[in-house]
Amino acid sequence: MTPRDTVAAFPATSQQSAIRATPFVWIEPANIPPRKWLYGHHLIRGYVSLTVAPGATGKSSLLIADALAMSANRNLVGTPVYAGRPLRVWIWNLEDPIDELQRRITATAIQYQIHSTDIEGRLFVDSGRDQSLCIARQGHNGIEILDPVIDALQAEILAREIDVLIVDPFVSSHQVSENDNGAIDAVAKKWGAIADRTGCAIELVHHLRKLPHGIEATAESARGAVSLVAAARSVRVLNRMAKEEALQCGLTSNKGHFKVSDDKNNLAAATDSENWFRMESVQLDNGDNVGVVVQWDKPDPFDGITPRHLLAVQKAIDGKDYRQNVQATDWVGQHIGHIVGLDPAKPHDKNRLKSLIKTWINNGALIADEIMNKKGRPTPVIAVGKWVTAAEVAATNVADDEFPLG
């Protein structure tokens, strides 16, 4: 059937007759308006972005730091303000009371030495306990979009010239089934329409579903319908530090440390970067201690480890059949520790040695092998894989007398 036959078979209705295909008009690349990024490559005018995190991670504290950074036009937590001027930011927290928000904002301002004059007239804060926000609900005949609420919200955004609206959490901004893809798609797209009509960037904050132990969250781990993630142009995900990571970093606990990953971005190049943060206590003059987000540089297990060290390790274990099992008295990590200056008896050093061995196995410098022990049972051992080249060793710029290879 040809296109003409199709038209003949299905006569146009009055609604269909109003549909028109728009011819593409070529615009010189230099004349195409650039994307209006406001805050890093996460918040952009006219679009909805999403922050997904488990409960009690630090997401609300991070969002407060973001809001202060934008309203003061300062890079506080590693994300640049691209607008070139201070932004007008509206935090609408639908869970916490206004006095708790006051504590968190004030503590964050103290931590970053932000004064009232730095943000005056540009930061707006509301609590859902004083002023609720619901743009859609489940009616008897399906989803009911609450247009009067949306109209009032859009009018206030325009009147206040709001650049960024933060809604925390998204689930409290509607009364439809969280698992209904169609319903959540309609609500998410309505938020997108609000962003488009007002020219502001909208940040929706959402929770994760419960994950199996040890599984790291991604954008697809967001609770409920997947249509919310699909509607967002940028999705960042917060993950708590794992206990093993804490030991590798020399920490006694993993609590209070989390990372933020850029898990989805439809309008910018994808990156594998991870930004780490920790919660730090700030005491207010009223005696309250409040958690504040600060950037944190995660130690690298390979700090100070060079190809010259690896070559020495390969020479030391070649043909020795040192054990792969960390519980074995002849564990390979015992011998590697002597070479790289780590003590396997210390939990931090032991976990760092495990990371080194795992990485070297993954890149082929070492291999996991098996031998038959005296009882004729297979025993996992570590052997040399691909030898380090002379060129790789020479590139380390470490003098021979600083690190003799024996």
C-alpha cells in the first residue's frame, strides 16, 4: 500500500486535518541558540532534571548546598554556575518543617562563609507543612491534572523570576500511583511543561527502591515507574560508601560518605566521573549540631604505586605459587606488602593490597591460577601475567636508588 492508498483508506477526521508537518529550516550553526545550562551539566532552563538517592544519604543537604551555590554564584561543591550571575532559587521541601530547613541552610552558609547579603532576595524556601503542593491526583475517571495549582505555580515562578525550582521529594507533589507508568509519565511531563513555559530549570528529588545488599544504584533503580527517569533530561544518583571502600580509605566507618554519579544526560556528553562527599557537623549558636555536605577526595589505592613497583612484585612472585586466599599464611598479599610498603596486619593496608591485586588481575599483569597441593586438591594461586615493559618502568621517573629492584 502506497502513502496515497493509505490516505484513501483512512479519510481525515476534523482533528487529523489540523495536523501539519513543519518543513525544516536550515540555520547556520553559529546562529543556533546555545543550550541554557545553569548549574553544571545537570540543571538547564526549560527542562526537568532528577536527583535519585536512598533515604538519609545527604541528598537534601546537597540540594541546599546547590541552592546556596547558585544564589551566591559560587562553586561550593564542585559544580560551576554557568549562568554568569547569581540565580534565583526556590526550594520547596515537602517533608521538613521550615525551622529545620532554616537550621540546614544556616549551617551550610556558615560552613561556606556565605553571608545574608550574598543571597539576599534570591533564595526562596517553603515547607510542605505550611504550603502543600500537588499538581495531579487520581480521580474516578483517571488522572486529574490540577490546573489551578499549576497556573498559580507558573505565575509565581514568573513573578519572582525564579531560575531554578527544587521539589523535594517528587512523590509528595502528586497523588497518583507511583507504579503507574502512564500516570507518572503524565505528571512528569506536566512538570516539564511548567519548566518550558516559565523558562526555569526544575529539579525533582526522588527515592530509590530497595536494592539487594552490595548492589550499586543507577538511574534505573529509582522507585516506582520508569517513566519518571525517561522524562528527565539529566539524572544524578547518590550512593552510600560501601564498608569495604571505607576500609580501603582508612576510615573506621562508611557512614556519612557518599558519591554522586551522572547516570543519564540527554543533552551533554556522558561521563564516568564520580564526586565524593562527606557530612560534616556544624554547630549553631543555639547549640544545635547540623550536618552539612562538603567535598571529599577519595584516596586512590594506587597512590604512590608505579610500574616499577609492579615489576618488583612480578619478579618476587614469579614461580612461587603464593596463595590467592587472603586467609592463607602464604597469601600473595603478604609478599606484595613488603615491596609496596603496606602492612597486611592493618585492615586499611590489607584492603588496599586486595584492591591492588584485583586491579592487576583485571588488567592482566597478574593471573589467578591453580596448582595441586600435597593432598592432590586444586589450590588457587597468583602467577605473573603480562610482564611490565622496560619502557613502562622508565616512564615512572623514579631513580633506581630510590626503589632498588634487587
